[in-house]
Amino acid sequence: MKSWKKVFAVIATFVFTLAFAAGCGSDAQTDKVKTSASSSASAIEQIKQRGKLRVAVFSDKPPFGYVDQNGKNQGYDVYFAHRLAKDLLGDENAVEFVLTEAAARIEVLEADKVDITLANFTVTPERKEKVDFAAPYMKVALGVVSPTGEPVTDVSQLKGKKLIVNKGTTAETYFAKNYPDIELLKYDQNTEAFQALKDGRGAALAHDNTLVFAWARENPGFTVGITKLGDLDTIAPAVKKGNTELLNWVNDEVTKLGAENFFHKDFETTLLPAYGDSVKPDDVVVEGGKL
Amino acid sequence: MSDWGINVIFQGQNFLRLLEGLGVSMRIAVVSVLISSVCGIFLGLLMTSRYVAVRSLCRSYLEAVRIVPLLVWLFVFYFELTKVLHLQLPAEFVADIVFSIWGTAEMGDLVRGAVTSLPAHQRESGLAVGLTRWQVYRYVILPQAVRRLLPSAINLVTRMIKTTSLVVLIGVVEVLKIGQQIIEVSILKVPTASFWVYAIIFFLYFIICWPISLWAKHLEKRWQ
């Protein structure tokens, strides 16, 4: 009798647990249908009624989106967000920054937590299926930094030498695929990788060109010998999938701002202090959405 | 070098920001610990119920909370719930809910363990002297169970305090995230900043969790 009860208890537990898990699973399936249905035609009206433009930005990725020592949002993306708020609502401070993590950038749009994501969001085919990207406002490629004494200005110089990269970055995949004969030294953290270059463990280090520019500026004795390498990726504002009204507005805005060279001004204000004159604005900035 | 690193903490509002972040972590921890303590005791008692259905229902709640990572629960409540039901909950409120759900499950299991570890004759003697079932719980079972519960419950509380750092993934900025913001802003100029910022965060967590452990030790001694 008792063992029979035990068996029943185990089965019941199993069934209930499955039911719980299934409940979560079905959420994920139904949301696809609902997100496309709920995209309202009056997205811009809603923002105007609220009086605030909600923008997802990074809080720890200087110089693109970060929080300064006084707790204020700063950076290239933030500067752009203020301008969008000014043009839409007439007040550059009518913007609510929602701090986000890389992993949550799509979710915040899908769940209507923000109107626009401006978080150094690189355009990829996978992401395009989930959000709508507007015209780009920045571009990134790989850069290679090396000691000034032995500068690496061409990839052919790296043959038979060690190149430092970060695990899981575009630099790692690019070199593994295109230059299998270059030995890669891989690190998890940016700080470790740069320390390894300083210690002379590799001839050069490859990473996003924006990052190596910024680092080379703070570390005398190192120069960015190769400034553009690999596929050019673009960075663009993103809105919720199907929100065509807001998407069109952002696209018009990017074109309009291009006419007044807005992103060069943005570059001078936010990126120049970090990069110095080692970076040509045209290597990073995209005006009017045109590459 | 080292004195540059520590200066980062006192630049601008940085130290104040860290304290504010700690405030956010603590508020979530205190609310969810209070809720889980109360609900956990009830759940624990239900888990010792005579009825199989009640027990397995409680058990499946516990297992569901345990097998699904806390991070997924945060995402389900913050993002998925909005997508499906169009219910916009503030991020901090979601954090309170999810941590209470988790704390209740864990506390419930601890209470169940403590209650069932008591010898059966305690309950039987209580009933024999004419106490009602409720009175047996109130005067015999619970006072003894709470004493057995204390060390593991305190462990759970400090674990909950430290786990609050997950809430950053739904956009709640707490002490650890503010530390990372400070580090990232200064890392290029001051490579030792991370060491000092993490040292301060360690210290802040320590001055919160250590008194709790001390208090628990004090209670354990007094009750012996």
C-alpha cells in the first residue's frame, strides 16, 4: 500500500513539473504571433503622449555607451539618442535611458520596454529576423595593434608569428578562417589580452578597430598598423519588428542628420577624446546611412 | 600605481553610486527574504502534509523553481509575460517576485527538512496531552524546527543577497554593475582600477553578510 502511494507521488510530481515547464515553453511560441499583431500604427503618437523617448543603451561600454563618474549616461550612442529626442519631442532631455546588457538587446524591443535600441548593435542576418534595423550610423572592422618599434602593417608580416586575439570575437573567427597558418594566442578578457601584448607574448593583437585605437592612444609605444581588415560590419539603430512607422522616422532622421554631418560632430564630442587623432572619422562614422 | 587605483573610487560620485547600488541590492534582498521566510514556513508545513496530492503539488513547485535557472525566471517574468499578456511590470518589482518565488521554494524545503528531522514522539506526545494539531505545530514542532533550521536558513539568506547581482540582466542596476561601469570607464587609464573596485564591493558585501552570520551564531548559542 505504502509503496503504491510513493509511486503515485513520483508520477504526480513528474507530471506537474512537466506542466510547469510546458507553460514556459508555450509562452515562447505564442509571442511571435502577438508581437507582429500588436505593432500599432500610432507608435510615434504613443511616444509623444508619454513625452519621453525610451532608448536602450549600454552602461559600461565606453566610449559608445557608459555612465560617467557622476552617474550620467555618456557616449556616441547617447549623444545620438539626445538628438533623436530633441527632433521628436522638442527637448533633448526628453529621453529615458534603459540600461541594457548585450544579451537583452533584442528582448527589450520585443517586450516593448524601449522604443529604440542604440547599443553598439551590429547588424547581422540572425538579428535582422528579430528586429528591424534602420540605416547605419557607424561601421567597424578589425584592427591590428603592434609595438611601434616593430610595427605590423600587413597581414603577411604575421606569418610564423603569434597573434593575440579574444575568444569568441570576430577577430578569432576571421583569422582562423582566412589565415590558418598564423598561430593564435587566445584570451578571455580584454585586459588579459592587452597585458599579453605588453609582455611581448605575441607580435600583435587583433580586435575591433575602435577598441585597438582607443587602447593604443592610452599606451604609448604601440601603434595600430592595420586599421581596416576583414568584413566591414555596420552598427545601426533597431526598433521592434514590424514597427514601420518608427523605423521610417528613424531612417528619415539618419538621412537628415547626414546632411548636416551630425555624426562627425558626435565623433568629435564623444570618440575623439578616446581615440585621439589616430583615427580618421571616416573610418568609423557613417553619414546619412550611406557606406 | 596602487594609489591611483584607489582614487577611482573617490572620483566624482563614484563611492556614493556604489552605496546607492548596494541600497538597490539590499532592498530586493530584504523584501524577498521577508516574503520567503513567511511563505517558506507555510510551504514547508504543507510539504509534510498527510495528503499525497498536496505533497506532490508542493514538490513540483520546488522542482520547477530548482531546475529552471533563476535567470530564466527573471526573463520569463520581465520579458515573456509582457509579450504574452502585455503586462508591464517594473524591473525591480519583477526582481522582488522572482527572488521571493525562489526563496520560498528553498526555505520551504529547509523547513520540511527541519520538521521531519524531529522525532515522531514529539508530535505524538503533544497530541497525547490533548493539544490540537495547530497547537502541536505552534508550541512543539515549530520552536524546535526553527532552531534546527537556523544555520541553513542563514546560509540561504546570504546566498540570496549575493545572487541579487543577477537582476542586472533585466536592467536593474545594482552594486556589482555600478562597479563594472566604474571599471570600464577607467580601465584604459588606470589598469589597477578593477582590483580596487572589486575590493570595495567585497568589503560592502562583507559588512552586510558578516553581522548576519554573527547574529545567527549568537542565537544558536543562546538556544543551546
